[in-house]
Amino acid sequence: FDPCLPFPVLQATHCQMIKDLSACLLGQNLRVDCHYENRTSNPLTYEFSITKDNRKHIIHSTISVSENAYRNRANVTMHKNLVCLHLQSFTTSDEGVYLCELKATNDYTINQTKNITVIKDKLEKCAGFSLLIQNTSWLLLLLLSLPLLQAVDFVSL
């Protein structure tokens, strides 16, 4: 019995496709990670928006048109179970309540949404992917030099 099937209509509202929404700073850029549970192989559509001054502004979307203010600064990457918004040159004027909305094509459940309040001074620096990318060069150098170090040790014996 899958509670996400549409037949027990009351239970369908309890199925949360979006598991987590987080935001962090990567240099001067904002990254908003929308983690979701992949329940279907159907294509996924998304919309990232911000509410400020009681108005909704579309930042990046496959559902509707992005606003000009964000069009050249925003892009989205999709990984397994993650839709990631990148907003370049993040400033205090970009602060507000960010909303991630996901919808699987031909899925009977309603659009899944989650929001997070983003304030520049309270944002943490991004870790994980970005840290790994920055540290790859020295790690690669270390791994490549291991055989050389072993060879030198072998000669000194």
C-alpha cells in the first residue's frame, strides 16, 4: 500500500516529496539546495522564487518566466535528488523568503513546496561539493606523488 497514490485522497497530502531546503554562501554567490525524494521517473519541473515586500518574484523556473532582475544572475543545476539554485552577486537586496516548488509530470500529488528565510549576515559558507572541488588539486597531487614517495623510500632501503 503506497500512501502517495491518489485514491486515499486525504493521505495524499501527507506525502512530502521535498525533504529539505537549505541556503549557503559560496564566495559572493547564494546557493539554495532543494533536496527531494525521487518517487517517479517522470520529468521534474521546478520553480525558485523569492517573496519580499509581500510580492512573489520568479528567480528561475521551468514552470513560468523568470524576472529580468534575476535572469542573467541565476542558474539551476540538477543532480540525483537535488535541485540547486545558484544566484550570482548576492546582496542584501536579495534577502527574503526563498521558495522551492517541484512538480513531477503526470503526478497526482499537488506541487511540493518548501521555503527558507535568507538573510546575508546569517548565511553559512557552503561546504560539501564546493569544498571538494577546491581541495581536489592538492588531493590529486598527493595521490599522484604516492608512488614516487614509495619509490624513493624503496631506494633508500
